[in-house]
Amino acid sequence: EAQVTQNPRYLITVTGKKLTVTCSQNMNHEYMSWYRQDPGLGLRQIYYSMNVEVTDKGDVPEGYKVSRKEKRNFPLILESPSPNQTSLYFCASSLSGTGHQPQHFGDGTRLSIL
Amino acid sequence: AQSVSQHNHHVILSEAASLELGCNYSYGGTVNLFWYVQYPGQHLQLLLKYFSGDPLVKGIKGFEAEFIKSKFSFNLRKPSVQWSDTAEYFCAVNGRNAGNMLTFGGGTRLMVKP
């Protein structure tokens, strides 16, 4: 089954404790992206990747890191999480980075930073 | 820079009522337009998309949207809603010169009363 898988689905942690949210897709998609969803703000793009070893900042990259060492994986890293990063995070992928390809979303990861 | 505005944050309708959700975008060029739906507790799913051609596009579950270039709008419509349409709806825009960067509106939460 074609899917985007995120782990963990839920995480409660404390300020400053490094964490990684994994994202994996099995559709051989070139393009992957991370969003955060906050009430009233919709989804805002954090980082995206057009292909392996190619990553770029989205609208709200501060406080986050990503890597794309393999095509299927695109982890989101919070080196020193802070309470304002409490949010619902979605990973997405699409066949290519040409803009007209619809994105496939994961089920989301709800992060609470205390 | 591209931006999207969804003016209705919350909409409450009775079953069989007609639905129209507003979406206006800002971008000085050709755009790709999308509507995504997020059912409670689930990830975003594509409802419909517009790239070119007929400005009236039909999507899944009886939804349609009309692209009006002169108004920078892409409103979502459904002639008769059902209780199962209760969800949050997101309009998104991709400017053709913005790579695969997708900008979402703040979302409209629709509740359909049985």
C-alpha cells in the first residue's frame, strides 16, 4: 500500500531535549516536505527536499533541521526543542518537484514541548 | 511571494444544504490550485486540483471548484452536503515559478448537522 509513514504519532517531551521525527515513503517519490499545522494558520512549510542530498528552507525553518540521505526517508530534527514548537507535524511526498503533483500526507505527529 | 486566504473559519450547515467555501490567493503569475480535506483525526487528502484548461474542476465526493482568474479565487462548492462531509478544508496554491512550494490557507472547519 502506498503510504507516508511518520513516527512517533505522539510525543511529549521537555525543552532542550533533542528529538527526531522520522518520515518514510514507499512510492519512490523524489519530493518530500515537512509542515506544521497550527490552529487558524493552516499548514506552514518547514523544509522540503527535491531529491536526495537536496534540501531547502520553507516558510518557517527556524529551530528545525532535516536530512535526505536516502530517497525514501526525510527525518525532521529538533536540536533544542522549545514550547513554541508544540504543534501537529505532517510529512508529505510527491512524485516530483514540479508543483502540479499533488502531495501525499502522512498521518501526522503531535508534539508537545513542555 | 504567494499567499492564500480563506475567509470562513467555521461553517455550520444542515444536511442537504449547499456549500460554498471561499479561497482567494495572491501571486503574480500562473498558479496551480488545490483543495485538501482533513477528516477528524486523519491526514490531509486531495479533493481536487486545477492546473490549466476548464476553470470548473470536479473532484471526489461531489465537490467542485471554480477558478476565476480575474478575482484570484478558487471557491469550493457542493450542492448538497452530508454529515460525513464534516471536516476541515484547506485551499492551497503553488505558483508556477515557486518550485513545488505549496502555501496553504488557514483552513475552514465545516460542521454538518444531521
